[in-house]
Amino acid sequence: MRDSETRGHTDRVTALALRLAGALSWSPSHMRALRWGAYLHDIGKLTVPRVVLHKPGPLDAAEWTVMRAHVDAGLRFAAELDGLPDAALRVIGDHHERWDGQGYPAGKVGEEISLEGRLFALCDVYDALTSERPYKVAWTRAAALAEIKAQAGQHFDPVLTRVFVDLFGQGEHEGGWTAQVP
């Protein structure tokens, strides 16, 4: 990991993804593959210059091009790992795709996006919203869940969004429910 925030993000999204997949009754082998994909989802950011990665303001068009390339770079790195499950590669390749086709790198639409990528996108965006970044303050849990819900059918798979909001909107998860990686 290049920095402690990347490690924290990786741990949090892994915990979220495993919790959501567990609620969907994924098999143990599918959960293991998801864990690998979650830990490696941003490995391609090793190719992104730190000045772009940690920019305290909005990225310009050229910087966005560099940032978006991290997905393909990550897939190239991960493809070199012997025995990495295909489901893990799908997390890496599809985690920035959007249900409405406006994502990257391939602009996949709806169920063209792997189930793993659709599930992980929810967790990745939720953590981005609820985490402080150099360019923004952290959103409250309630505000982030409202935004996730509002993006059902646009950014996110509407069925998975409902499960996500139902699962993580429960009061029993108040305060620190993402702190432990299952």
C-alpha cells in the first residue's frame, strides 16, 4: 500500500463487501474470491502519480484519464498472479462501471457488469462518501445511504442497492460497523 488511507479504504470496503455478499448467501469460495478482489481492487493505482492520486481538488481531464487507467493497470498486474480466481478479476475490472453505462473502463450497462463488480461498486462508493478526503469532508452515514438509494438504477444495480440499504441502514450497525474485516 502506498499510504495508510489506501490501506484503511481497502480494509473498510473488504468488510462491507463480505458483509453484503454474506447477506446474499454467497458460497465460501465465492467469498474468498471477493476478498481477493477487494484487497486488490485498486492495485493499479500504483501506476498513478502521487500528485494526481492525492490532489486536494478536482482532477482535470488529463488527470482523469490517468486515474481511469488504474483499472486496466490493475487487471494487468492481477492477471500475473497465479491462481487468482476469475471473480477477483471481475471485482478489479468492473468496480468503476455504472448500471447506466456511464462508468469505466468499458462503459458496460446493467447486467453486462459482473455481479462482483456491481456489489463492490456499492461498497466502494459508500466508503468514498463516508471517508474524509483531501478534497472533501466525510458524509454522514445517513446522507451516504440516501445518496446510494437515490442512485439505484443509475449508478447502481437497483436490486443490490435495496439489499445494501436494508442491510447497512439497520440501527444495529451504528458506529464502527465497518471497523472489523470479517
